[in-house]
Amino acid sequence: MTGAARPEEGVLVEARHVTRILDLAVPVRLVHDIELKVESGEFVTITGPSGSGKSSLLYLLGLLDVPSEGEVLIGGKTTAGLSSNELAALRLSRLGFVFQFHFLLPEFSVLHNVMLPMQRLGRLSERELTERGMALLDRLGIADQAEKMPDQLSGGQRQRVAIARSLGNDPHIILADEPTGNLDTKNSEVVRDIFRRLAEEEGRTIIAVTHEPAFAEAAMRNVHLVDGEIVSDTRHPD
Amino acid sequence: MFWRVAFSIAASQLTHRRRQTVVSVLGVALGVGFFIGVSSIMSGSEKDFVDRLVNSAPHITVKDEFRDPAKQPVFIRFPKAAVKLENVKPREYLRGIKNYGEKVDELSQRPGYVAEAALTGQAIVRYANKDMSASLIGIDPEKEKLLTRVAEDMREGRLERLRTASDGIVIGSGMSTRLSLKLGDLASVVSPAGQVKRMKVVGIFHTGNLMLDYGQIYMLLKDAQVLLDKPFIANQLRIKVPDPNAAEGIAAALEARWGYRSESWQEVNRDILGLFIIRNAIMYSIVSAIMIVASFGIFNIISTVVLEKRRDIAILMSMGFREADIQYIFLMQGFIVGVLGMLMGWAIGWGILAILGQVEFTVPGMADRQGFVLDKSFQQWAIGGVFSLVAAIGAAWIPARKASQVHPVDIIRGAV
């Protein structure tokens, strides 16, 4: 019902010599010469001390930001030189974002929030949209909250709504920026499990920035960043 | 359908700031409403006035005068020389339009034209030992009926009875009251030429214009010729043309051909028609000012929403909404305010028209109490509506552009 992503083989997200320099009065180097390949179905966490550039790297991989040098490839195709509209179209259909803060639109019900990206894509009828939205909420165990407004929900529930929203257009790649950063231990555990299931059961590719060791351990692979450069890239033996 | 998504987002953000939205909508609505009220008075009175000018008087009057005195031969012979002539007396010539019968016949043959020869002059009407001076005009009743509204303004009797009664006159209601002169009474009419005629009142008209009601009398052309001692003379050609707006050009052509001063209704009323242009300019400036103030209100609310909703904008962009989508959402907000303002403005305008329709007042120079003549044509409503939409969307433009330039990474970083 939730439409498990068709597994796509090979390298899904790739960074080639990616450098990002903020062009301020004193230029700030966020990340430097990043080489990274993420295969389809991998659950990767990016860790590092604060200011190490892990969020910046995530935004670059998620096409929210463009590199100063180098290129990001999605599904083997380069995104260098794409217009902002083409990048938006890629984000809409192939990427899903989850942030530390849930970023739900406060004027819309939980269900409507989940439906927004699907409505923008415009491939489904209104009835199908509602059904799919409900199915996603059900998958994340919050179908009973569908008609509530975001501010009536607990932090953990809101984050699950945000995850449901990111899955709306059935993207192969989920990017998460400290998704458990605002949650207590119990809710963190729930969210962590959701991500693991999304990778293991549905074959989605997950790239998550975190500073929680427990979260990093749940992943298959861990990339450690210091001062904008990759210092270690370890795979857990399952 | 993307517009539905955009509309739901735009509408939810406006309802979130309900009070500000209502104020903005009211601003637009008042602008539209007042515009409709004012412009329907303005354009109504203008149309009414022009209507009266066109229908109650001949479109063109050819007079037995010349615009410029004839040039002295010496000026024609030496056009560039400095010549001074002293003691030049205007030439005395027999007044009247030459061959007026032929001219009337020729004009009458043109399709849609009505032409009439008339003789005007002064007279004194005497009855029951009271005198009143009057402008008399000798006419042809059948043609006068088509040229002016005097036949419709008859209160008693009929204009056509001039033809059947011998020595009949038609007088105004004011004169009738002041001289106690009733239908069928015989009054003495005295002309400056010294002629006196006993004439029978066959009709009394009432126009509401005091000058006419007290001082205008009508009689047959031949009676006027006898009374004024100007046999076979007419000093005016009164002409109605099929298209009143073409009267000016036709008058110029007639003047060029015959030499007689030919006045179109536009020429006679040029100063008044000029005033209408100034009046309209004033009205549009005032309405524009109201709309500009109203659009500041819209600009204000949408700017506030954009500032407040930067986080929502960032998340929509990260989801895959394009910059143009974001701009569209905020332009849509302007559009919603504009449409609501327009609808409410129409309602206010309708109310203002209903109130104005009941007002009555007296105008100096007019005998009857009058109401506003309102122009209720579709045009005012359309112009008001366009005004409000342009103001609203124009005001939304800048904040909408600003919203589309939000950089999601900056906002998301800042929020964490």
C-alpha cells in the first residue's frame, strides 16, 4: 500500500570532489573535496563534531545547495548546471527530507501536510491522495491523528508525520538532518527503527546526519567528518 | 491542479491573519464602492447633460452672420504690407440667409437630416395690462418637433396647432403664470418694428429651465416675418444630423461652403464639455489615490505573511516547490484580497447608488426638484473591478518576489 520503492541498483548518490565555500567577507569553507558514493538501499549516517560540515554535506547531496566546486550525481546523472526548477523537480520526485525540526505547516491538518508534496507532483487524484496519505500515516502508526492540527501532536508524533510527508512521492532517497535531535530517548528509538525498516524492508536509501552514537550504530555505514573532510568511512558487518 | 494547492496554502495564510486581511479587503472595497458611486453620478450627469444638449437643441445652427469681417481690398492686394485704414465702417447689408428655401431643401434631401428655416427676434407680450419681453422664434412645427423637445414639453395644447389656428403662439409656463395668460386667450405681441398682433395662445410648454419658461415664445415662420417686418427672410437654419458626434465637421463644411457662421452644439457648449474632462480627471485621481492607499494595506499584510512564513516557504522549497510556485502562492493572496475587495466594493457601490437614487435637490435656474441621474451601466462596475485587481496583484508583486528568493538552507540552518 505504501508503495515500496523499486530497488534501483548501483550507486544512487555520488559526490565528486565536492567543495562548498560560503562567499562571505571572510570566505568560509564548509566542506572540502568530498568523495562519497552511496549505493541503493544503504543506510548511511554522517557524524562529526558540530561545525564539521555534516549538515552542509547533506544539503549538497539533497540538492538544496549547490557546490562551489565538484558535482553531485543522483542515479548516475550529474546535477551540475541544472536550473533551480530542474533541481526542484528532482527534489520533488526523487528525494525526501526530514529535518531536526518537523517544519509542518501549522494551518493544515496532519493529513493535509502529508499530502502536500503529492499534490504538488499532481500525479494522483484527490481520492488517491487521501488514501495514500492515510496509508502512510498508518504505516507510521499515527493514522488516528490524521485530522488533528500539528500543534495538537507530541514531538515524536510530529516527527513521524514529517517522515510520512517525506515518503509521499515514493522517493528512493531519504535525507535526514538530525531527525532525533529534538526527541526523547523513547521517541528517538521509534524514529530510528522507522528509518531502519525503510532501508531494510523497503530498500530505500537513507542518508542521515546525527550526533547520537545509538543512531549511528543502527546504520549499515558511518561516514565521519572533521573540518569539512571525510576522515573515516566504516561499514558495520550487519 | 497546482492552483488548488496554491490556493489552499494562500487562503490558509490569509485566514491566519484574519483581522489584517479584513482591513485590507475593506480598503479595496471602499475604493471600489466610492468609485462606482462617484463615477455613476459623474457619468450619469454627463450623459444626461449631453443628451439634453443633443436632443433639446438643433445639432447645428447656421446664422446670418460671418465669423470674420470681410477683408478690405487693400489687404488682399498687399498681404504683407503695413497698412492702416481709418474710419472703416462695417458694411450694411440686408440681414438674413440668402435662398434659405433652397438650402433647406438641399439639406433635407440628405438621408437622416432635418433642416428648418427660422427667424428669431425680440417681442413684448402684453396681456391684462402686464408686459413681458420675450425671445420669439418663427418655426415650422412639423420640423421643430424633430429638432427639439418642445413638442414633448407641452403641458397644455399642442405645438401643431400653430398650423391650424390663425395667429397662434406657444408660450412657456412661467409666462403663462405671470401674465395670467391661459390656453385660448388672446395676447398682444409687440415687435421692435412697431407691429402689433393679437395672437391666440394655442399651447403652453414647461421645460424646467426658467429662462425658457418665462421668456421664449414660438410662432409660425410667416407670422414672425410679418411681426418683425422681415418678409421672406430667415436668419437661422436649424439642422439635425444623423450622428451628433459628426456635427462639428459638418458645421465646418457648411460654413466653408456658404460663409455663414455655423455653430455645432459642441462649439456652443465647448466650455462645459471641457469641464467634463477636468471633472473626470479629478475623479480618477481621487479613486487612484484611494486605491494606492488600499494597495499599501495589501503590500503590508503580504509582506508580513512572507516574513512570518519564511520557514514554511523553506520547507515547501525543500519538498520540491519551485521559486515560481512560491511567487504564485503569494500573488494568489493578493488576488484573493483583490477579488474579495471587488465583490464587497460592488456591494458598497450598490448601496451608495441606492441611497443616491433617493436624494433630491433644487438647482438654481431650474424650477423642479431634481434627483441625481445615475449611470448604472456595466462599465463602472468593470472599471472598479479592474482597479481593485490591478492594485491588489500589483501590491502583492514585491513581497511575492521576495518570498521566491528565500534560500531554504539559510532558513533551515537558522531554525535549528
